[in-house]
Amino acid sequence: MYLPIGGDMAVRTSSIIGIFDLDNTTISRHTRKFLELAEREGQVVSVAEDLPKAFILTAEYGIPRVYLTQLSAATLEKRLESEGLRQL
């Protein structure tokens, strides 16, 4: 199954490690450092046309990816629940 994350993009639900709210998580310097490192290593994919509200951490075939989306973490979780997929 796939989770639509905005911008005509979807990620495979089996590859999702976590969905995180940017406002809450970027308070931590550890999260900021993680996102900076992911950006430097080319692992960040932005699907947000505006300011991103959440990020989705995935790993598929051993390759980590961080997707920035303008959808809120709550909206993404509701999409998972509506599909009966909220087993993360």
C-alpha cells in the first residue's frame, strides 16, 4: 500500500519508519542535526510547495529518505488510519 504525501507523491507504507511534526521535533538540536546531515547526504526529498509541516522518515532497500511535506503529521496519520494501515 502507498501513503499519498502531497505533490503527486506517495511512499510505500511498509518503508515508513516514522512521521514527525516539524514544529515539535525541530526544537531538539538532535533532530536539527539529523535533518542537516540528511540534507548534506542528499537524502531529503521535498514535496512541499510551501513551508513544510512534517517529515516522513523511510528506509527502502537499505536507503534512508526524508520526505518533507506541507501536510500535517495528523493528516498523514489519518490517511493511514483510513486505509487501516496504522500499524507503525
